[in-house]
Amino acid sequence: MNAYKSELLMMTIGRETAEKIDAVFRSVRIGDSRGEVIALLGEPLFVHSVGLEGTETWGEWLRYSWSPSSENYLVRQFMLDSEGRVVKMLRTVY
């Protein structure tokens, strides 16, 4: 997270809360299991399947952020492969 985005988050929800949230998300690593992610963060707000289920192209996104206007929010998502392991992470301001 760049300095501007970090400062914006801290102004919005408070420095201590923002730093705790960011620390938890940063603790998730590529290769972590679905269960490990949920143990750290709780159930996702949304789960989106991608690809063709039962093939190696299948996976899912665990979404931990949402905005009613679909703009100006912190994106927090994890892409899991067909074995349920984190292969990609999104942490950005949209």
C-alpha cells in the first residue's frame, strides 16, 4: 500500500485500526490454504468461482471487501487454485 492510500485509510477508520487490518491481510501468504485464510480473517463476504469446476483452471476468489457503489474502497481478495491454495492476492484501493 503506498503512503497516500495508507494515509487515506488511516484518516477514514483510524490509524490503529487500519494498521491492525493491514497486518492481518499481510499475514496471508501465497500457498496458504482456504482454511488458513478463513481462520485468520473469518468467512469472506463473497466467494466467486472462476473457470470450469473439476479442471485445473478452476478456482475461486475470496472477497473480503465491498462497496455499494463499486468504487472508492479497499479491495481485499484472495484467488485460490483448484487445490484451495492462495495463488494471488489483491490489496489495493479501487
